[in-house]
Amino acid sequence: MRSLLRLKVYFSRYRGTLLWGVVFILLSTVFAVITPVIIRDTIDGLQRDLSSSTLLQYAGMIVGFALLSGLFLYLTRQTIIVVSRRIEYDLRNDFLKHITTLPQEYYATMSTGDIMAHATNDIAAVRMFVGPAVMYSSNTVFNFIIIVTLLISIHPMLTLWALLPLPFLSFAVNRLGTVIHKRYEDIQSHYGLLTARTQESISGIRVVKAYLREAFETSVFFELSEEYRKRNMRMVRVQSLFMPMIGLLVGLSVIIIIWLGGREVIAGKLTLGELTQFIIYLGMLIWPMAAVGWVVSLVQRASASMKRLERVMGSESTVADGEETNASITELRGDITFEDVRFRYQETGPDVLRDISLDIPAGMTLGVIGTTGSGKSSFVNVIPRVYDITEGSLRIDGHPISTIPVETLRRSIAYVTQETFLFSDTLRNNIAYGVETATEEDMLWAAGIAQVDKDIVEFPHGYETVLGERGITLSGGQKQRVSLARAVLRKPSILILDDALSAVDTHTEEDILSRLRDVMADRTSILISHRISTVKHADRIIVIDDGRIVEEGTHDELVEHDGLYADLHRRQLLAAELEEME
């Protein structure tokens, strides 16, 4: 229940509307309880030769008060339920806004399916608490207070007998509510696994089909789905106890009242109209009492879901602006300095970068070569603060990187990673992503630099072609070139290409690099590749091995040095010659 206290800030935004909703509930209840009074007078009047005109008047009053009660019930839904939808909207937006601020390491431990479950089912469960649970809770409280007061005014002893089953109901609701909370939390946790597996199967459909694993993936999904069904059924079995239990206790109250109340009427201590009024009031308590079980279920579900949401929204980003951030830094030239930098992904893990010291003047093109797992990607990941360095100093334009506003830093950098990502949108929007002011001319220029313009015009809809999920309709090389065009279009101060042309043939790569030289001439550029041909024209080249810079120089200097770079160069030349011979 404590987790629901976080919703206070959302309730406060709409407290005026919610207050009106509560007022409407009260008015609806007041007009509803007047009707049994009129029915009492009608029945008692019939025993005293009630006139037709008076009977018609009573009938009109009953209809009128029923309409008024219905009107205020409608207004209740138009306030409280509408507010629940607004809070759901706000909470979902806040959730998405928060998860976009979380660092990369957070996503390494959290599955996409689990995040999707938070953004859909969990937030929907919270909305059901904010709307129906709040509305029916208020309705139950008002009905109980007003109706019990009226019951006592009619016959205190009968009221005592009518409320006798309530302690048993309270005990049962409390016990069952605890069980529901635990089981719903279990259901939501498994739902995250189910959605994660579904998302992976669809995203990796090419691999699934290539390895003939359709039947296997289907069987895994069936198993997860069956387990999800079983957990839901265990929840349903608990929930199904609520209504019969409440119906039994309320029915018991009615039987007691009819028996004891009938005896009071026979004894002349109670009129038939008063007994009828009493029974109607008791009937009016049936739904509020029945709603208790449903509301408890909603509250427990919302509590479990809010607890899951808090685990995410309570996580703080380790890469964010802090007290030392200098807001006056709005532009960067691209002068990068590493001083004894060390980096590890986990506090207790091994260093993946060791004693990195390097100056990259603004406007320089730096080539980075190294074997797989040597630390090349980690080297560039710390520049846009995808991860923060563990030890040492990293400065840009003389500013410690932690003092540069994250927005300024990342706006100044275009980073094309090894794993390209394209949205299920048009090619135009994918290229112009993040550059809202891009003109048609700018976009065509960027596509030309990346050598993807000729491919695009051959598509039936050209730049308006809608891509499949993650750009599945494009080849690997086309996806890389679209990503490169997106980066070039930003015209950044710092351009980072991390093996960004690995899926492109050597001839096309040479054409792209030739065009890129003009782009890179006035900005800091870092080219990471396993191909010597990609970096050989760089102003300076470093060789990283086991997290350390082991060689540094120009292409000719490194070949002459006859070290690791020269060895890679010889191997690649030999491989190219063998390929030509074939």
C-alpha cells in the first residue's frame, strides 16, 4: 500500500476535479436514499386509503429522484474516471521520460518485455485504482454511513442484527487481499518474461527461420503462455471467493431481517412501510459491500504494479547533469584529452580500458585498430558518456566531461555504432531523425555522402518508403549507410564511426570514405574498424590491445614499426590477394 503514496503528486494535479467527483457521489447517494422514504410513505398510505392523486405524486417523486441520482452518477464518472485516464496519461509519459534518462548499464539487466509490461499492464492496473477503486470506495463509504444512520433511525436492534456478519467480511477481505497482492505481483513478473520472449522471436525472425526454429520458438511461447494462464487461474480462484462470500453474508442479513422484522410488524412495533424501507436500504448496501471485494482486488493489483514501477522510476541515472555541471557550456569544438583513463563495466569487474592517455586535437581524424574484444568500442563509449570513466580524467575543450551538460555533449556528437538501428518509419524520417530543421537539400546531401541515395531512388516510394521493424527490409550495408547519412546530417563537432562500414564492400567503402574526407576535414573524427583500409588515411592511428594503447602513429609509421598494426596489414593484404586470385 505504501507504493500507492507516490500517486499523491498526480492526485494533487486534479484535486479540484476529484473533489467535485466526490461531491457528485454524495449527491447521487442522497437522492438515491430518498426514494425508499417515499416508498415507505406510499405503502403505509395505501393502508390508510391513499388517494390516486397522491399516489401519482409519489410515483413522480420516485422517478424524479431516481433521475437526479442517475445524473449525479453520470457526472461522477465524467470527473473521477476522466481523471483516472489523465493520471494514466501523465504516469505513462513520466515513465517513458524517466527510462530514457537511465544509463546503458540499466538496459543490460532489464529486458524489453519487462519494460513493456511496466508501460502497459502495470500502468493500466494503477489507472483502475485511481478511477473505479476511488469511485467505488467513496460510494461505499457514503452509502454505508448514510444508510446505516437511516437504518438505526428506523430500528436500532434490527440494524445491529443486519450488521452482525460485517466483522467476518472484514477478516476475509483482509486475508484474501494479501493473497491477491502476492499472486498479482507474480503474474506481472511472468508477463514480462512472456512479452520479452515474444519481442525477441519477432525481432529475430530471420534467425528463427534460417535455423528452422519456428517449432521450437512456438513451443517455448506455448510453455510461457501456459504458465501465465496457470498463474492467472490461481488468482481467479482467489478472486472468485469474494462475490459468493459477500452474497452469502448479505443474504444471511436479509433472512435475519425478514424474520425478525416480520415479527416486529406483527407485534405492531414496526409498520409494513418501515420494514420495506429497511429491506430496500439493506439491498442498497449489497453492491457497496460486494464492491469491497472488487475494490480490494484493484487496490492490491495497483499496489503490486506501483511497486514494480517504483523499481524503475526510483532508479537514478549515473550519467546526468549534477552540481558541477556548467550550464554556460553550449558548444564544443571537439578537442578531446584522455589522461590515465581506466574503465570497467562493473565495480568488481576487470578493467577494459587501462591507462589511456591521448590528445585528439579538434579537427583531427583518428583511426582506431584492434582485435575483437580489445576495448575499441569501450574507448569511444566514454566520449558521449554512454558510460562514465572509472578513473582518470577525460576532457573536451579543456572542460572535465562531467561539467559539460549532457545535452550539449550529445548534441555535439554523432555516433554510428556497430549495431545499426532504424525505426519502422520512412527512410526520410530515419535519415532526418534528430535534425528537425533539416531541409530536403541537406537530406539529399547526407544520403549522397553515405552512398545510399542511388539505392533509395530505386525503391518504389523512394524516400517515403516505410521500413520494417529495425529496418528489416534493407540489407546490412544499406542499413549502415542510412545510419551514416543520419550522422552526417547532424554536422557534428565530433563524428564517431564504430565499425560503421563493416557490412559494405571494399569498393563502396572507398567511395564513402573519399566523400567523408571533406566532411571530416573541419571536425574531430574517430574511425574504428578491423580493416586497415578504413583508417589508413587518418591523421593518426592508435592500436588498442587488451585495453591499452600499444602503438600510435601514421599508417606509414606503423607499417615501418613492424608491430601488431603491420602484422594486421600484411594479413589483410594477403587475404585481398587470395580473394582476387579466386
